[in-house]
Amino acid sequence: MISSEKSDAFNVPVFAPSVQEFKKVIKADGSFHINKLQFFKGGSPFVLDQPDDDAEVGRALASTCMTVTGVLVDAHIGEWLREELFSRVEMPGNRSCSQKSSYTALLPLSLSIQNSDE
């Protein structure tokens, strides 16, 4: 379908730091002071009528992936291959995400600009 060079060249880096890693990066930069930082474990990222239905979970996962990366996929491999790619994500046996174990992480924070003379 696509060349191995094109496949190998596609990369969407994602960084999901822990609260400690996030604090370390902010402090190392020195531009901001952390006023408040909290971590909340949210509910499921998918709204489903039947959460035990593998097909529905697969469709929700594929839809989420397409929403986040669809434009990048279109630009890199072409819109005509997008549907094929995300239909493979949708297949119940090919998911790495489980409805029962997935959650959203919320990290509300308050930062203020660090004065250069502090």
C-alpha cells in the first residue's frame, strides 16, 4: 500500500510526563513559578452505549485516533489510505487500549512569570 520509507518516516511524538517530570521541566526552564498544580484521574475517554461491546470500543478508539492524527495521516500517506488505516485500528483484536483500563488525566495548573531578578 505504501513504501517502507514513507511508513518509517511517519512519526507523531507524544510526551505524557508525570507530575514530577512536569515540575522538573518547569523549574529547569526558570521562566515560570508553579503556583498550583494538581493531578486528577478522570473517567473513560469514550462515551459508549455498550461499553462491553468490543466493536463499539474499537470504533470509538479509531474515531479518537482519526480526530487527533487524521490531518497528519492525510498529508503524509494520502486521504485515500486514511480509511484503511483507521479501519485497522478499529478491529477489536488490534486494540492496545482497553475501555476498562483507560482514563483521561487532567492537570490543572496555575503558573506565573518568574521575575528575572528573583
